[in-house]
Amino acid sequence: MPLFSERCPVLLIGCGNMGSAIALALKGAMANLALTVIDSDEQKARKLLGEQFEGKVVSGSAALGDEQFDVCVLAVKPGDAVEALLSVQSNLQASLIISIAAGTSLFSLKRGATPASRLVRVMPNLAAIVRKAVSVGYADGAVLSADRKFVEVVFGAIGRFHWLKSEEEIDIATAITGSGPGFVFSLTQHLQQEAERIGISKEAADLFARQIIVGAGALLEADTRSPNELKHAVASPGGTTAAGLAVFEQTEAMPRVIRETIAAAAMRAKELALGQS
């Protein structure tokens, strides 16, 4: 019997921004996929998925009946993860369960899964909405090579995917990959505010700040030079960029802010993990 059936029934629990991005990427990546989505706010889920979405959307597990699923993607809040699995346990007798619930350990997830389930933790980020995410994952010992390939297809469809060697690494990586977009948005916000402060109109400041980040990101993606090399390509000796970088890169300026920001995010990720264990 094949690991995944020809029809490949998949259950997605939780259809917010991340869940809907994964659902749409799944449908685009796998022609044989039969996707069922559970979200307590069925109307909102349908709106996020769009009118063209071909799949079943229900508000609760009672609507599943006795249907069995090859795969479950768990996209709920960390505190709801185990309860959500328990509510559909009879529908996931021997399923691959992929959890994106931040800080929720495999040990905790096993409390809601059957002994025959295979468990994977993945941490994507918000750029999944535009299929530019970076996602990291860790699989327990029961996960097979076919499971790994499925995970790679799913999260490769929303950006880049990278396996980690230990579960501890996923909580550390969350401080960079999961939280990173928020830090970039904050930088963009402050660039906009400073542009306005020195006299640029609000509309122009918003355009400039956004396009600076978009353009720099596109260069990082397309150019093989390191970030340091690209930085120096912008900064002519004695020029305006060099003058700004002399302030930006002072030991007690951006290097300290980045170090303390990542440390705070990593510490919170560890706290969440300990709270769920």
C-alpha cells in the first residue's frame, strides 16, 4: 500500500494568513490533492482562500465524519495545538502531521496524536503569503523519506525550505526566520518616518521605504555577492552612504540592537517551548 493514497486527502486545521497561504500553495503544487480545511470562522477562511479555491471548508471536526486523511497540517495557535489534534484524532489514525504551531514541541503534539502518526515541526514566516517564505523543519525518527519529500514540496511551494538537525534548533531559528520579517518591517517603518521628518511627503516616504527594501531584497536574491560586498558597492568612500553607515554600524548602534533583538526573540521562543512541554 503506498504511503500517500492516489487521491491524497489532506486536512488543514486553522486558516488564517499562514494557513490559507499553505492551502493555496498545496493546491497549486499537487494535482491529486483533496484538501479539507477546518476553521471556526468558516466565512473568513473562505474569504482568505478566494472564490477560485477548490476544496472543502468546514467550521468543525464533526463535519469530517469517519474520513481518514493521509496528511494533517496544523496551523493553529500554540495553546490550541494539542486540543485541535485530539478533536480529529479518529481521522488521523496513521497520518503525517505537520505542525507550524510556534514553540509546541513534538513531545506535546504526541499527546494529541495516535502512536502510528508521524510528526514534523515546521516554522515558516509571513512571506508565505507571497510565496517568498523561508521555512525550517525538524522531523522525529518515525518520519520516512516519502514524508520528508512531501514536506519539502509543501513548503517549497511557499518559498525556501531547510531541514534542521535537532528540535532545539527550530526554536533558535524562529528568532531569525520566523520573527525576521517583523524586524524588516520595523526598519521600513523607521525609514519612512525619518524620510517624513526631514521633509519628504508621506506618500513619497512610504514609496521610498518600501521600494528600498524590495530592491535590496531582489539584489540579495539575484546577486551572488555577499551582503557585505553589496553594502560596499553602495557605499562610495567619503559618500553619503558611508557617512550613514559610520553611525549605523557603531558598536553600540545597529550591531548591539540586532544582537539584543535576536537574543530576546530566541529567549521567548525557548520560553514558549518550555511552556508547551
